[in-house]
Amino acid sequence: MSYNVDKKGYYGEFGGAYIPEMLYPNVEELRKNYLQIMNDPSFVKEFDQLLKDYVGRPSPLYFAKRMSERYKTKIYLKREDLNHTGAHKVNNTIGQILMAQRLGKTRIIAETGAGQHGVATATVCALMGIECIVYMGEIDIARQAPNVARMKMLGAKVIPATSGSKTLKDATNEAIRDWINNPENTHYIIGSVVGPHPYPDMVARFQAVVSEEIQDQLNEKEGVTKPDFIVACVGGGSNAAGAFYHYLDDTEVGLIAVEAAGKGIHSGESAATSVLGKMGIIHGSKTLLMQTGDGQITEPYSISAGLDYPGVGPMHAHLYQSGRAEFISITDDEAMEAGLELCQLEGIIPAIETSHSLAIFKERKFSPDDIVVVNLSGRGDKDLDTYIKHFNL
Amino acid sequence: MNRIKKTLDQDKKILSIYFTAGFPQLEDTVSVIKELELNGVDMIEIGLPFSDPLADGPTIQASSTQALVNGMTSSSLFEQLKDIREHVKIPLVIMGYFNPIFQFGVEAFCKKCQEIGIDGLIIPDLPVDVYHQKYQKIFESSGLYNILLITPQTSEERILYIDSVSKGFIYMVSSASTTGAKSGFGKIQTDYFQRISDMDLDNPQIVGFGISNEETFNMATQYNKGAIIGSAFIKVLENKGINGIGEFIKSIRPNN
């Protein structure tokens, strides 16, 4: 059994391209060309070069000594937080801007929730001198002012999404509508492993550099190429897709996906899609999503804006349903405590998204010999306000 | 015989009106339908509201949000429409996004439509290939036409495929846009209308998106079998309610 995408764009029964006909030519153009472009040696060379010189890859695989002592297992942190722009998001935007150039596109659109993907997109557009429009929910604009300012400094136009709940889901709707209205010159840089095929696969491949590096780095440090477990948080699921990618079909490696339980899974304020979601269609993909009995998409909640999405990517829906990955839900409070713990044990301030992954060590026991790699997907600078409020700092 | 086919066989240009079920008030659905038929409309598209209508512009989005706030659901729509065929003879089509239909169960949804006397469905985010492989038999056994869309960017090869899978008519999206975005047609649109007309497809085409008044209606139907008005009609309902319907329809086809 393969846990990767099949030829038709499905992961098991999840995935596909459930899009209005207006989007078909755009998505089809991408589907026909993406693999060929990604495998082209000149593309590979340019992508690798930018990841090295501009993003600062490879990101270190760091043995977290004091944390390992506390939890009596071997914990490694994959330091995506040290990337340029502060998270794994840039791996994908570098790939997609090069893709857009090769497809002859002259205008970039993107959606963003907390603003990390928006900043990573604005960054690569500035780098390449391409027009950039970022859709962001009106509510998120108000609560993520520093990232809005960053995008503006980088030359992007930030357009508020004022429909629906005015958050990430609606920003994505607005970006899709923009694409419908601009079918020829525009490339849509989706920020996660969501959306119609080929997006989940393309984004996963761009993020796969994470697990590729883990293999080499682990070999260097431990003399093995695979860990016993890989842990990553899942909103849409791009950092998890990247960290899992080279281990998807190697069942000796345990995959642990961490979702945001918000104020508690059954509190009505949660983003734990694997528990609360049912199969449905969101943003062009058949996947697990949070919805009413009547099929209306509901609004998720998490203290972390990056995990605040009502669906998961189709790869993760399949990993959940097949039992290949273990899914764990972590509440706001548990995540915040784990974030603070990492600060004090290792001197690293993590993004709150990542703090969810770190919280599993209180929930789940590992053996002393287990090698557990946690994808440290982002740094916490953007979250200082939330940390300050939570801990009355 | 399916009412859509019967209507299209007539020697006249078709005026089809879209409105959102449960808007402006939850209980307005049936009154709007009756009033439209009374004023000579040829076909009606009943919009099943969805939380995330990707292909729609602000006007229809807002009406969907309001309808959901009013409490509209698939079940309540079927309940409202259960006796509709005692009063209304013109073709009725339900237009909705796939997720609510998928949750209801595609087969159960189609059966309900058949019981009530719905003639077709328009599901913009159900791609033609998925329909063809998974759902066509269910639609056909329920006597339902699935209306598929084409746009100015749809390739000729794909138009032929869509034509071969379609029944009733092809929904021809006038320009690259969401609903209600543009008004007025230029040479690009008329060239496109002419190009499709010259393809001599098996199914007639009805144009939607960007039609709001007599001028755009006449221009669109010069090349095609008919035209659909959505957002402009929703604005009438918003501003004048059901009482505004007669006047609006007369303004589109003053000589009818």
C-alpha cells in the first residue's frame, strides 16, 4: 500500500480536483506540467541553490539534550524555525515562484491566516520582482498587524476577506475567486497541502526537503537514516507532509500528527479535524472537514492561527483513516506550557503551532532508545503577544 | 418528458432566473417561484445556499449567508417544495455546491428531487469526469438532467466531451468571472458566443454571468437559446422583495 498520491490525484479515497469549470484550465495546466518542471535539472539547480543561499538550508537537526533527559527518550528538533522568514513555509513559496515563472505567469495571489505564508509569498515575489496580492481575513488582519506590515514592506498588496467568518477559510475563498477572475496571467500559491490536485502533491514535494535532510543528518549523528517517530503539527498539514514525506511508506517509522484541540475537543472551540471532521469537499479537495450535518463548513478555533483550518490535506485524511499515522489533539493550554518549557530547557522560542507538537511528550511515552524527531516548524517571534497575554509576562 | 426539454423545444428565447432559496425570508422560496412563473419566466434555478460558494460574487454570497442564517437546509428546502408541482409548471433546477448534496447523499438527494418534480441540477464544483464516472447513472435513473458549465477558456475538445455528457442544455459562462462581477458584453464575449454557436453542439446553450437587464439579455440571446439572470435579480429581492419581481421581469422582456 502506498500512502502517497496516485496517478489520478487521490490519497486512498481523498483528494481529487472538485473545482468549478472556470478553474479547470488553470489547474489542468499545472497538473500537466508540474512534475516535468520539477524534475527539470535547471529547475532543481535553481531551487536547491535558493534553498541553500537564500533560505539558509539545510536547517540543523539539533539534539535537544535537556528535553531528552526530562522525557527519557532521544529528542531531535528539525530547525525549520531558522529558515529565512522564520518557518517551513518558504520552502514551498520558493518552489512555487519558480514554477510560476516557468509557466509564464506574471501575477501571484496567495491566501494567509496568521500571515506566515503571506510573508513567505511576498518575500519570494519581491525576490523575483513579481506582482503579489495576498488575501487575508479581516479579523486576522486586525490580530496579526506585524505580519501585515511585513507583507506591505515587501511590496505585496494585502486585500481583506470580508465574507463569511473573515478568517483563513474565507481568505482562501477570495483567492480562488480572484483566480477565477484572472485565469490567464495569475498563479495561485497555495500555502499548504490542501486544494485541488496537484496542489497537495506539489506542496508536499517542495516541503519534502525536510525529510530528505533528516535522513542524512540522522545518519551523521546516529548512524541510521530513519527515526522511530516523527512528530509534526497539522493545520492544513504542510510541515507534517514535508517531515513525513520520505518515510510515508516505511512503516517502521511512526508518524505522529498533532492537531489543535483548542479549548477542548468537544468544547465547540476546536480545530481537531480528525476527530470532529467528516468526509466532504473543501477548497477543491475531498478530505476530512469540520461541517454541520447539512454540509455547511464550520469555523474552527485554535489559539494558534496556523492550525485554525476546518479541514486537513487529503494526504493526512488518508494517513488518519488508514491508521498509518497516529493523531493526537493538544489543547491551547497544553501547547502554551510546552512552548514555555522549550524556551526554558533549550533556549528556543517556538511558534505556537509547533508548541502543539512539543506538548505530546506529556501525553505519550517513548522508550529511552527511541529516536523522536520533532519538526520545529516555526519560530515564536510572531506569537509574542499571545505568549505575553497567556503568561502575563 | 423532462420539462427542460419541453421548454427548450419551444421556438423562443429562454429567460431563466436564479434566486437563493430561503431569501430574503426563510418562507419566501415558494412565493418567489410562483411570482416568477406568473410573470412569464421560462425556467427557475433554485439556489441551495452554501457557506463557501467559490464561484459566486458578493451579491449571491451575501444572499446565501442570509439564507443560512434564516435556517435554510437541504431538508427544509425539500419540505418547502413538496407540493410545488400542484402550482408550478415551468422547469425547476436546483443549483448548489457539492458538499451539502454529498452530505445528504447524492442518491437520496436525487430521489427527493424526483419525488418533488425537480428537472435538473447544476453543481458547479462537481467536475464532469467525476459526474460521468460516479453519478451519471443515479441522475438518469431519477430523470434528472445534470447541467454542466463551459467558459471562454474551455478547450474545444473539452466542450465536445461536456456536450456528450450533458442533457438539457449547456450553461455557458459569459466571461472569466464569478457571478455578478461584470456587466455589459464586448467583442470578446460576442466572438466567444459566435464560436460556440458555430460548433453546432448537440445541446443548446444558455448564457449566464453578467446578464442584468434588457440590453445584456438581448445581446446574449442573439447567439444562444437563452440567458440566466442571478445577481441582478437577488438585488431586486433585496431592495423591493417579492413585490419587485413583476416590474423587473417586464423590464427584461418588455414585449413578452
